[in-house]
Amino acid sequence: MLLNYKVFTWCVCVCVFQVSLERVLGISTVSSSGLTSDPNSGLIAYPAGCVIVLLQLKTNRQTHIINACRKPFTAVAFSPDGKHLVSGESGHMPCVRVWEVGGGQVAEVQSHKYGVSCVAFSSSSSYIVSVGFQHDRTVSVWDWRKGSIIASNKVSSRVFSVSFSQDNSYFVTAGNRHVKFWYLDASKERRVNSTVPLIGRSGLLDDHKNSVFCGVACGRGLMASNTYCITSCGLLCLFNSSRHLEAWVNLKVGTAHLDVTRFKLYPPSTAGWSFSSYSFRAMMGCYIPAGPGTAAEST
Ligand SMILES: *[C@@H]1O[C@H](CO)[C@@H](O)[C@H](O)[C@H]1NC(C)=O
Ligand SMILES: *[C@@H]1O[C@H](CO)[C@@H](O)[C@H](O)[C@H]1NC(C)=O
């Protein structure tokens, strides 16, 4: 009888003292891969330890995704339609997880040993690419709805950012003295069993071969054959379809870590480069919401 009574009081206490996470102060991201925005909803997402904070800028309200396995999140990216979020984490045998925005986890895959440095959805949302920490050396593409890895390879550099091309046939990784184009089409034909090697080709960097490329975005629309990278010195670089670093502008942003996603770039006008961006993000603690019409220009 006494025992039953104790169990009962314990239950009551749990109900009374149940806590919920209301607000997270701080951010634990170290590179541009730990910040993502969905231009349609205005949500931005970033990791703070084992929590992903989803912040609605307009209302300054937060919701949260909590990693039940208690591994700290390292990388986040929204799907192109903003309905899903992919996360990478650090720690032994880390997972890449897909979350429904406003819901729970819907998929996970384990292909890295030590940590995930960046993640991205393909333009079709069907594939996810994840790149491991430098010691992990793995780059993997997976079909997240089937939960299978379709292609993978080794990467020796430290990678900070990854972006899929508009037609999903290749993706580009950017990092320490590193810009590499990885082709899926070539490997598709030889695919019999699930995993095939990816074909990687280096970007031709010429004078910029010692730069740190901290952000990458494949072009969209008219500029789909171009790739844009940003260096730690604030140079916005354009790679043409033959992987040549063809042009660059100095954004004069000092040593800020900038990252570009989904931005529209227009052909060079007589005034020089001009581009408008709705998610042009600056790391170092500040977020620059650049609406259409906001332009960075060089002469
Ligand atoms: C695919 O993998 C299975 C199991 O490992 C193996 O039995 C089969 O022979 C493989 N098929 C081809 C065409 O390599
Ligand atoms: C890419 O740029 C290089 C160097 O400027 C140039 O030689 C090459 O023709 C360009 N390729 C295309 C497809 O524009």
C-alpha cells in the first residue's frame, strides 16, 4: 500500500514540474554550414548544442528541434520547398537526419565516423549530400526517402560548404584551398548495386589556389551553368561551366564568413557586377536580410 502511494506521488511531481524549452540564447555554429534560411517562410535555423533553433525573424519567436541522442548539431540546411530540414552532427558515428519543419524526425542515415561538416538537399529535394569532418574524409549522397546511400567518395580537404546544381547532375564542395565539382550522372550508368564512386574534378583556381572558400552556391535560372564561391577574404568568385575561376569581385567585407544560397545573379552590366540576393548571410553573429533590390556592386 505504501509503495503504491509513493509511485503515485512521483507521477504527480513529474506532471507538475514538466519543463519545456522556451528560448535558447546563443549559437554554436563555427562555419556558414551552421546557418540556413527559408526565404518563403522567413525562418532561419542554426544549432545551439543538441538543439536546432528555428527562429522566425518577423516575430522573433523560436521553436526547437532537440536531438534525442544528445549529439551536438554541426550543420543544417532547409529543403528548397522549406518543408524539411537536414542536420549533421558531431560525435562517434554521427547521423544525418531529416526533420519535418514543425514535425519530428522523418529519416536518418549513418555514413560518417567522426562528424558531419556540411549538408545540402538537391534541387529536387530527393537527394541529400553530406560531407564529413576532415579526418572523416567522406562525401556521401543518399536517397533519403529510401534511406540508401547512392554514391560516395573520399575528400581529403577541410570542407565548409556544399551546393547542388539546378539539374541535380552535380554538386560542388568548397573549403580550405578546395573547390571541387562532383558528378552524379557519370556514375548513374554504372550503378547496379547501391553505392558507386563519385567522380570529382577540381575547380581551376589559378591565382586563388591558396584561398579559403567558405561558401558555395550553384547558379539558378539563366546562371545555372555558373557556380559562385565566397572566400574568407570576402571575394565573390564566379566559376564558369568549364570549372574555371573566371571572375571575382571584392565585397569588402573584411574577414567575415559569408555564405550565399539560392541567390539570383544577373549578367555583368556596364556598371560591373550587380546581384540581388534574398538570403545573403553573414556569419560573425550578424544576419543581413537582403531583399530583392538590395545589391552589392563593384565597379
Ligand atoms: C549486388 O549485391 C548483391 C549482394 O551484395 C550481390 O549478391 C549481387 O551479385 C550484386 N549484383 C551485381 C550485379 O553486382
Ligand atoms: C571559362 O573560363 C576560361 C578562363 O577564363 C576560358 O578559357 C573558358 O573558355 C571559359 N569556358 C566557358 C565555357 O566559358
